[in-house]
Amino acid sequence: MSSDLRDAVFVLNAGSSSLKYQLVHPDTGVVVAAGLVERVQNHRDALAGVFEQLAADGIDLRADTGALCAVGHRVVHGGQTFYQPTLITDEVVAEIERLSALAPLHNPPALLGIGAARELLPGVPNVAVFDTAFFHGMPDAATTYAIDRDTAQQYGIRRYGFHGTSHEYVSSLVPGLLRKPAADVDQIVLHLGNGASASAIRGGRAVDTSMGLTPLEGLVMGTRGGDIDPGILLHLDRVAGYTSADTDELLNRRSGLKGLCGDNDFRAVTARIEDGDEAARLAYDVYIHRLRKYVGAYLAVLGGADAISFTAGVGENAAAVREDALAGMQRLGIEIDPERNAVRSGEARIISTDESAVTVFVVPTNEELAIARQSAALL
Ligand code: ADP
């Protein structure tokens, strides 16, 4: 076994029909191998196929499992049980299974990935890193929905928040970029990918975030609409006989950019706007309007911020979104520098003017590295 595998972590992100993996060194961030398998029918077979392919490329994980530090799994929902990276045992698997009620689309495939890794790489420790973990300690005022207390308690209804690994990773880099102690930094992170979420962070701790009990709340996303009047669902129930399956489909697949213009990929939406497409234009405008509302809300929650960071596919690449999301906010201490904002780079960078009281950053996220580091730190 090649020595460059020693202490590497195999990071696995199992979706309902996909497996995303990365073999990475937690200390250096060096990626030994990475890939995405789509149209997965059987997670065990798909992972076995990945290991075969890696072995053919000279990286035989199954022949020398002793080289690997851990398999790190992205698990979406940790409920109130898990808020630290957790060594996976049968009991942990059972609890993640129980939490599937809160994340029926996400926790079951993660469990399939965990089962496959435990079977195929016996003896390698498996670690679960939860998307909800970073938001665990938010104030009650932010996590509590204003509904009947007993009902909420009985069914575990509260704001959990998601994309926590990304919000934590990005926000942890900002104090260094500002050359300030972490405890003194109030910041907003805008994670804009297929899914999208915003968070308000004070001194390294999350105090609010836009996703809620599920990843449906908050910002406009690729196929999810974020905040809506809950009365819309009652109305559709009454006038159109919507079942819970219909509602699920509307909220998860027929909303957001997709629902508004038929495309969920941001690049496609942008291209259509350039061609004068009005539905795409409206979809973009709704997306930006919601983003601005959350920026305003979190500036108020924090009483002003030192930094705002954009991250993930849209946040890192779409300069127009960054400009439009923060345009005309000079009175709030926010001023984007158009030249800095136009720079394309894989590095963390400042895009605000030197006069801007709030420093605006683009900070590329790296959830795989964060999962690898948390897994290695646990062991
Ligand atoms: P995920 O949430 O699946 O991890 P990503 O963070 O990769 O998603 O973000 C995917 C989104 O980023 C897609 O909507 C894609 O169109 C958008 N995106 C990627 N590159 C660009 C780009 N150069 N300009 C605008 N949008 C982009």
C-alpha cells in the first residue's frame, strides 16, 4: 500500500441516487482521489465499484484498511441527539434510523452508505458528521417555532438548521482573514448552492439560520422555494385536494427556481435572462429579494456585522448575485467593489471596498475537508 494513504480519510456523502466521495488528508487537505457516482440503484454495489476502480488506479483501500484513518460520513439530521462528530456503532445507526422521520429524504441514504462502508472496509472506524451539529447551541428564541408548545415538544418540532459543516468551515476562516480574534467577529454566511441557507454567527457560535425543522425553509433554492405562507398548503388541500405526497412533491421538486422558470441550474437561469426570458428574470428577482431580506434580518439579529461571506456553487461563482444581493446597502455599511467582485479565483478573497465597514468575502467551502478533519480529530 502506498504510504501516501496513511492517515487519509475516506469521506462519503450518500444521496438517494448518488455517492460522492473524496479520499483526503485531513492535515494538508491533499485530495488523493475524488468522484461522484450517479444513478445509484444499490449503494453497497456502487461503493464496491468505487473501491474496485480505485484499486485499478493503484489505491487498494480494501487490501490495506489499516492505512485509512477513518471513513467520514455526511449525515444530514442529527436531531437533538447528535451535535458532535460521532463514532458509528450499532446503537448510533439505530438512532440515525429513528431520526429518519425528521429527514426522510436524507438520513436513509446516509445509512445505506454507512452500512456499505462498514461491510466493505471492516476494521476501519466510521464517523458520522451531522449537518445540524453547528446549529445545536442556537438560542431558544431562534430555534422555537411559535406553535402549540406541547405539539412541538411531542414531535421534536424546532429549528435544527442544515449545511452546518459548510457554515462552520467558512465562518472559521473569516477571523483569520480579518486578523481579529474569533470571539470578536459577528458575521453572516450565505451558502448558495443547489440548496441554500444563511446563518448569523456571533463569536464563532451560530445564533440563527434560515433552514428549519427541514431543509425547506428560508432562501429560494434550485427546486425548493424556502419561506412560504403555510396557509398556501391548507388552501391547496381545500381547493385542490392535495395529499401530503402532492405537497411534498410541490415543496421539494416543483418550487424554487425550477418552479418559477423550469430550470434549477443557476447557469441555465442566467443564460435565459441574457436571452430576455421573463420567467427566468422573475425567478432571479425573487431569489435576490429573499436573499436581501435575510441579510437585513441577520444584520438586525447581530446588531451589525463585521463580515458577510458568500460560498458554494452560486455564491462562489455568480458575481451578479453577490452584487445584486448587497447593492445599495451603503447606509448599512456594505459596499461591494465591482472590480474585486469580478475576480474569478478558488481562493478566499475580499470583494468589498476598503471603505466598507462590513468586509464582504467569497470563501470557497470544503465540506469534505471539514468532515475529514472532524473525523480525524475524533479518533
Ligand atoms: P450542491 O448544493 O449540490 O453542493 P453546489 O454548491 O455545487 O451545489 O452549487 C450548484 C449550483 O451552483 C448550481 O445551481 C450551479 O448552476 C451553480 N453554479 C456553478 N457554477 C456556476 C457559475 N460559474 N455561475 C453561476 N452559477 C454556478
